Amino acid sequence: MNRKTAIIIGNGKLQRDLSEIVDNAEFTMRFNEPKASIGMSGSRTDILMLAASSKPMQRRLTDPTFLTSATFRAAREVMLAYHPDIIRKYHPKPNFLSRLKGRRSDWTMRTIELVGAAGKEIRIMPPQFYIEGCAELGVTESRMHQLFPSTGFFGIRYALSQLPADEWDVKLCGFSWEGWKRHAWLDERRWVDDRIGSGRISLLV
């Protein structure tokens, strides 16, 4: 039986134009603002996973071009990786001066308002989704206030839980495993390498 193709597209640069491959896949997932792959990764977006927390999300929600971007318009479903309870319990809080400037750690409700008004279906992942992901990475309770798994990790993990290995060929592209210093990049890269080694995931290069 021929397996279907799922492509999970990170926000790093691509080495070549993968548009035709992506648009011909049966499932694609992207994250936040995939600017580096614009024009090189097609347009199909079954799930756009967002981190509705901290300064980057505030910037997106105040930028009118975000909701009119090709990626957002193409998204069939928007998924929020971090439940408000998780943001409240574990994520960094802005300091006093930042709060005076309108910063806050949780933008979930504003995201729901704007994304819902744009006609998108929204899913908020439950707290257990986050806790189980941390445990799988080896991020213990004592480290959960310092390290925060990325939306990319949670997206890959979610896709693998929903796409049976005997039916789906899951490919990754555009992942550099670097960026915000508070993400658990080394743990995430090790986790992915284990699944590449077992044949559960392959790289699209």
C-alpha cells in the first residue's frame, strides 16, 4: 500500500524550492510566521500552529499583514500549542515596565477573537498535551520554568500521534533547531534524530 505524504515545515531556510512537493502532499503543517520559506514551500497549510504567548504573538496580532498573509489564509485550522493554564504556570512574565507598554504573557483570548473573526477553526491543546511533551523530551518539572518546548516540537509530536506509520510518510523540512534561547533545542534535536533513526520521520532536503 502506498503511504500518504505529510510534510511539516519549520521556519528555517530551505535549500531548494519544495512548492510542488508540498502542495501535492496530503497533509502539511506550519508554525507561527514561516517567512523564510515564502515562495519556496507552496501554500498548502492544513494546520497552522501558533504560540499565543509573549512579545512575538503581540506583534503578530497588531500587524494587519499577518491575518492577510498567504499562509494564514491557506490554513484550514489554527492550533494553539500552549493552553492558558500552561502559560500562566510556566511561561515567563513580562516585567513592570513591559506591562506598562501593553505586554503580557498570554494572548490566547485576543488570538481567538481575531483568528475566529477571520473565519478560522481554532483548537487549543489541553495542558496535558504540554506536560506529556515535556516529559517525553526529558524536561522535568524543575526545568519547566526555564525551558519551553517549541511549537515545532509539539507540532511534530502531534502529527505523529495522528498519522499512523503504516499509512503516512512524515517528512520534515526547514528545521534548524536554533532560535529563542529558552527552547529545549538540544533535547528536541535528539528526539527527532531518534525518530529519524527508527524510520518514523525522514528529512525533505
